[in-house]
Amino acid sequence: MNTKFLIAVTTCFFVSLSSSVYADEFLDACLKIATARDLKITVAQEQIELAQSRVTSSIRSFFPQIMLQRRFSKGKTKLGEGTGGYRDEEYNSEELGVRAIQAIYEGGGSRGGYKYNRLMMDAAKYNYTKTKEELYTKVKLAYYEYLTLKMEYLALSRAYEKVEKLYLKTQVEYKARAISELDLMESKTFRDKVTNLLNASRVNLDFATKKLVEIIGVYGLEDIPATVSAELPTDMPGISFTLQDCVSFVQTNNLDVKIAKIQIEMADTKIKINRAKVLPKLYLDGFYGRSGEAFTTIPLELTASWNISAKMSWGLWGNSLNASYSTDKTEPATIVDASKRVETTTFDIQLSILDDLQYFVDAKESSIGKKQTISELIDILKNSRLSVEKTYNEYLISLNNAKTLRQEITLKERKLALMQKRNDLYEVPTVSLMEESWQYAEAISSFTRAAYTNHASVTELERLTLMSLR
């Protein structure tokens, strides 16, 4: 009866992997809840929105800046009288119209700023995906640890019940003087070994449960609207990609590599933006509206008024040159005095000495930044290749261990069944059956550890390659 019980436990213990792991509704529920409640993912999403706002702002710089302008002033002036004296006279002045400023040429600064912001948005999207994948990895690892420990604890609990019954049987045999005291002590040792395995499994399962709950962000597993599978695989399937495939996936798919490449482009764009400072920048500034000026005793009449100016700024390696040429014209109207100007042409040029030394700082900073990002990319590629190879080797070792241990479990099941029959006929000592039962329980524990290592290595490979490997 005991052997049949063990076989029944094992049958319930190992089932198809596809139904228990890869199509696990509980795991899907864990991932959805964790994604919805993780603050890092929320921040990463907001960073994408912020980057989009920057792109929109940089697009706006290509179009003219439009301003509605109104200016009103009031004051006094002195007018000469015939007797040689002066008298105060109040006057009003008003200007109303539209002003527009359009950049004609900025040395590629605006295009560089737009490209830089687009790269920032791409980097933000990759960062969002990276944040989500890292969370998925944490949830999967915690889940697989919890699942394998739960199954281990269930199997060891039943194996403990079996060993406990055998231990009670040895006590009866000892009282009947069928076995020696040494045999009794040996049977107790086997019982204690299984007990230790069970207690360790219980402690590990409790911690794994707490860790899973913390990572998901729930109060308890009962908050997850799905049930945990109580099954483990009969075998561990392999992945359909070689180590060389995984290494190539890292170079094309790895998010750290993608982000590093974008950062190199951003550093290069920043250099071009800084170089644009030493190229001349041309702007047109125009105003059109109505303006007028009159004594307060006379109704204020506004007449057409416009002006246009061309401005140039030029960064000359630490110095700056600014020049402007403008034309103003106002249609004749009622004015305060004859000195009122109705048409003006102005040319202004100004050279500032050593007022833009920040140019050299920015140029050096941009150059160093690009070199740093290139070196970081090289390190990421090296470390990623080493990590992939290390993880892939762990996957192969754990896969082989799991298959070997599964075969060992099958052999021990057959051996236990045979020994149980012989024990019922008093051909095999009970203590020998206990020893085999303890080895059977240890094989189950070893198998679950190998299974978790296999799940963990595949999960890590999927994070590094951003590929579904099995």
C-alpha cells in the first residue's frame, strides 16, 4: 500500500511542462498586476510623454514666432510760446499690431535639437521596455522559485509521511527483537534526514511566498485572481537556439546595447549642435500694425506702421558678433511736433570679447561624452556576451541535471516498488527501505532545484536577448 501511495504522489508531482508553466494563468495574472502597480513603469511611461513634449517643442522652433503687441504711453512735452516761454502739454501714444520672428539659418542648430529630442524619445521608449522586462524577470524568477518550492514541499511532506510510517514499523520490529538497536538508530537517522529536508523546504517556501507577494505588490496570494498550478514537469524541454544565436540576439536586441547606441548618436548630435554655435545665424523680425501720437486735446488717430529688421549673431570661438539692419516706416499722421520721424533705417554691429567661453567647455564636454558612451557600449557588449555564455552554460548544466535526476526518480520508483514487496515478505529490512525512501526524497529535492535553475537561466537569457526562447 505504501508503494502505491508513493507512485500516486509522483504521478501527481510530475506532469506536462506546457500546461503548468508556459500556459500558466497564475503567472499571467502576476505579471499584469505587477505591471499595473509598479511605480518605475509609471515613471518610465511619463518620461516617454515628456520626451514627446520635447519633440513637439523642437518642431515648433521651425515656424515663426508670432506675437500680438500693444503699447500705450502717456506723457508731457513742453511747447514754445511766442513770448519765448514754454508751456506743458499732455500727449498720448499708442502702437497696436503683430510681430513675427523667423529664423532663416541657424547653422543646423534647430535640426540638431529636433534630432536630439527624437533620440531622447527613442531612449525613453527603450528604457520603458527595459523597465518592464526587468520587472517581468523579477516576477518570473520569484514565481518559479515559489512554484518549485511548493511542489517540493508537497512531495517531501508525503515522503515524510511514508518514512514516518516506516520508522514506526522499525520501532515495532525492535520491540519484537527482529532488528538491532543499531538498525533502529539508523532508521531514526533516515527519518531525521527527511525531516530536515521538509523543514528546510518549508522555510524556503515561506520566504519565496513573501518575496513573490512583495514583488507583485499585493497583500497575499489570495489577491491574485488565479490558482497556482500544483504540478511540475515530467521533463525539462530544451530551447531551439544555440549559444551563437543568443550572442547574435544580444547585439541586435539587447536593450542596454540599444540604449548605448542611441546615447552615442545623442553625443554625436550634441557635438554638431555645439559646432553650430560658430556658424552665423540669421533672423528676420517684422512688425505690422497701427500707431499714432497726439496731444490729449486732439483725438488720437492711428495710422499704418511697419518695420522689418534682419539680425545676425555669430559665435567666433569664444567671442560673439551681433549685427542688425532695420527699416521703420510710419504713415504721416497727427503728431506732437515736426521732429516726428516717419521713416528710419538703422545698421547696428557689436562685437563682444570673450563672452562665450562656455563654447569651449561644451565642445570638450561633448567630445568626452561621446568617448564615454562608446567605451560603455564596448563594455556592455563584452559583459553581455559573457553573461549570455555563462547563463547558457547554466541552462545546459541544469537541463542535463534535471533529465538525469528525472531518470533517477523513475528508477527509484521501480526499485521502491520492488523493495516494498520484498519487505512485506521480510526479504528486505525495513531500514533499507527507509534508506531508499530518503534517497528518493533527496532526488525529488535535487530535481526541483535543477528545474528552478533551468527556469531561471532561460528567463535570464530571454531578458538578455529580448527573445522568447521556448
